[in-house]
Amino acid sequence: MSAKKIILGLLDTAVKVAFVIVVAVLISKYAKVAYNYGYHIFNQTAVSSGTGRTVTFTVESGDSADTIAENLLGVGLITDKNLFKLQERFSEYHGMEQSGTYELSTSMTPEEMLSIMSGGQKSEDAEAGSDTQTEAEPEIETQTEAQPEPAEEPDNG
């Protein structure tokens, strides 16, 4: 075997090992990013805790989720526009944003903001409203019909 073949073999092996290492690092990095996005889509957090800062926010007629996300990021109501677009896509308010001016706060989650912008109400208010509504409804008693008794079996005896 010549020295040239040995050197080329070692170089080939080194390139393959470097390629595998680069691929493993990229997979690890983007797996963390994917997990983080997946986690935050369904476990939403507000920009700030406590009372937060109230911001007057306007949605123009025809604004897309992308435009709304950019504007929310610009006024400091969200921290990641791509995450907000995913949260909007997977929420029950997808595509329901209405044009208008809204009072939003940095202490609201993206789901609460979407609820307000879609003409709904905050989830706590909605739950409280449904509790009071069910308490006010009178209970309706249903009468069950008497079950007919089984017919007597004929005596084969």
C-alpha cells in the first residue's frame, strides 16, 4: 500500500467523522428549538407578570396573523412573532380576529389577546359567565316511563 492511499483513506475518514459531528450538532440544536416552540404553543406565558402595562392596540381590516404578530411585537405585547403565529394557528380563535381598537396588557397571554381581538372575552370571564348562567337555569326533572313487566313464559309442562 502506498503512503498516498493511506493519507487519502485517513482524510476520507476524517471528513466523514466531521460530517457526522456537524449533523449531530444541528439535529441537537434544532430539536431544542422545536421542543421550545412546541412547549410554548400550549403553555403560554405573558410578557410580564403582575398588572403589566396596558397598550392600546389597533387591528386594521384585512390584517393577517403575520401582520398582527409583527405589530404586537413592535409594541412589546409578545416576545416572538413566529411563536405567536403558531399559537394563533392552533388556537380556537384562528382567523377570527376582528378589526378594531383593543386595550391589551403585557400581563395577558397570547390566548387572552386573541380572545379579545376575536370579539370574545377573557377565559376567566367566560368561565365565570357560564357558571352563573348554569346556576340561574332551573333544573328540569325528567320523568321516566315505567318499564313494562316481562310477559309470563308459557308453562310447557
